[in-house]
Amino acid sequence: MTEETPGFGENAEKSDVPSGATPDDAAPKAAEPSIAEGPASPAGDAASKTSAQDVGLTAQLDQVRTALNERTADLQRLQAEYQNYRRRVERDKVTVKEIAAANLLGELLPTLDDVGRAREHGELVGGFKSVAESLETVVAKLGLQQFGKEGEPFDPTIHEALMHSYAPDVTETTCVAILQPGYRIGERTIRPARVAVAEPQPGAQPAKGDSEAAASADSADVAEDKETGGPDEG
């Protein structure tokens, strides 16, 4: 009869438990979560990041717009200053030109006066006449204008009174003689017209009541002539 060795039964299985291990060690170990795998990010975190990026972009866009508006205002202001500078330069050029022409023509006024006196006395003939007319043409091209006429009202801004008298046929201070004509360039007066003036004769003008009475009498005579068919003929 064969003896069965203990531990080698029919259903006996080879144990994987090491020698000296406790029964707890033989129990299967539960799967532990891996440390490398972090918790999954929720959808709200992605939305928050997108919103923060939008806010940042909006702030940057506002800064760019503000800077653009400031640069545009600076450019407009600079352009306006440049336009004002150009207008001022053009105006100064015209002024300088007028001053230079006035200084030059001012030296020629005595010569023009001699030409005028010669013309009045009939001495402007021959070659002297041609030279005088050429001179007058040149100064006219430079903008020189002559003014001052007899019978015009006296204006102290353009007239210089050298003689004074009274006259019964004037109703205001009037230039009765032009001693020297005046000259101007544009609005700039080079020399005022030197004139003799006359004022109304004191007491020469009829009173206002007498003038109205005389006018009424004349009207009455005209009306009477119309009613009677006019004065008798023959």
C-alpha cells in the first residue's frame, strides 16, 4: 500500500504565497490610482480662460483706439497749424511786396508831379512825352493809383488841407482845388491828396422854415397854372 505524502493531494495546488507571508498578504491588492494621472479639467475652466482672453483683447483694442484718436487729433492740429503758417507766409509776402513797391514809388512821386505840371502847361511834347507816358505805364503796372478830384467831399484820412476858405455854393467841406494828387497802392496810401477846401458860408444857407415855405409857394403856383390851363399865349 502506497503512502500518500502529505501536501500532495489530488486537489492540492502550488501556493504562490511566499514562505512566512500572512493571509492578508495573500489577498489580491486593489488597483491604486496612478499619481501621474491628474483629475480631469471641468468645462467651466476652459470657458473662464476664454472669457479672460476676450477681456484682455478688448482692453488692448481700447488702448489702440485711444492711441489712434490721439494721433489723429495731433495730425489734425499739425495740419491746421501748417495751413495757418502758409496763409501767414503768403500774407507777409504780399505785405513785403507792397512795402517795397511803396518805397520805390515814393521816390518817383516828385518826378510824376513834374510830369503832371508839364502836361497842364502843354509842355509834354516830343521825346519827353514818350518818356513820361512810359514812366506812367510802369508805375501803373506796379499798382500805383492816383486819386483826388475837385468837388469831392473832404476826407481827412486821404486828403491833406493846405488852404481853407468859405463858399456859398457848398453844403459841406469840399475839395475845391487839387494842389497835389494823392497816390495809393491797394489800400495803402503813399501820399494823401493835398487840396484846398471850402466850407459853407456862415449864414448863407436858408433856414429850414423858409425853404419849406418857398417850396409850398412853388407848388401852389404850379397847381394854379394847371387849373387855368397854363399861361396865356401871345
